[in-house]
Amino acid sequence: MIKNFLVLSFKCIHSLLLIRCISIGRINDEKEDILASYLIDLGEEVLKLLLAKGAIKEDAEDIIQNTFYKVYTLLGDLREDTIRPWFFRVALNEYIDFKRKKSSRISI
């Protein structure tokens, strides 16, 4: 169920990532499916983590989309061995920022 959502939700972002990877020479057409599958699995893992941390589903989905966008913008600077930990760290930072903003709105 989560995977089906991620496939639909990240279709646009992951397409941009694939195009960017190919354009900067980080991936060839033959590895495109592997990267797509990896990104969807990574998004699914982060979604589970955010839900375990207490995020509601809709907020977690927004956080993951923001994280995918940041991966897209910095893809040329990332190495294969740092994408996974960086993705998790960015997602957790996004969640912390989201909670901080949400609590400040409530207290006002």
C-alpha cells in the first residue's frame, strides 16, 4: 500500500532525478530502473521512519517530497555512498523544522 502511493507520488520527482542523473553522466539508460527502484524503496523507508517518529501520513509525504527535491538540486555533489544517509538526515531535519513551525503556529 505504501509502495503504491510512493510510486504515484514520486513519479514526477523521480523522473526529474533520472533525467538529471543521465544529463550529468551519473547514470546510463541501463541503470535507470535500478535507480528508480532504489529511490522508491528509500522513500518508503523514510516514510516508515517519519510515521514511527509521530508524523501524520500527509505531513510525512510532504517531507519526503521536499527531501526528494533537495536530492534533485544537489545530485551533482552527492556520491553514491552518501545518498542514503544524506536522504535520511535531510528528511529528519525537515521533520524537525516542520514540528517547530507547527508548534509556533499553535502557540500564537
